[in-house]
Amino acid sequence: MAEGSNYFKKAIQLFQEKKFLSAADFFEKSFEADPRNIDALYNKAASYAGLGDKENTCKVWKQISDLGQVNGKELYLNNCQ
């Protein structure tokens, strides 16, 4: 769990530095270490959006939607269909 938190903090730092691809990787590592941290997936999607990568943004929103997250489902349905 602490590992996931460390990954998340690093990801936030990278995101703030606009290093979106690296941030997405660390948000993924954070989620893998702590699958309850749905915020890591939302931020991973935001990282891809920062890159202008709609395909991967939509893949992450679909993943969030499949986990039962209403906001993720709305984002996916409103932006990726």
C-alpha cells in the first residue's frame, strides 16, 4: 500500500511537470499496487488527455467504467462513442 502511495506522489509530481507519459506509467503502477485507488486511473486518463492521446484516454475511461464508476462511464459515453 505504501508503495502505491509513493508511486502516486511521483506521478503527481511528473504530471505537474507536464511529463504526461511518465506520469501515466506511475499512475498505472500506483493502481497495480493498490487497486482500490481509482484516483490513479482518473489521473492516468488525465495524463493521456494531456498528451492529446484520445485513444488511450478512452481505454482508461472504459476501464474505470467497467469497475462500476459512474463518472468514468459518463466520461466514456460522452467522449468516446
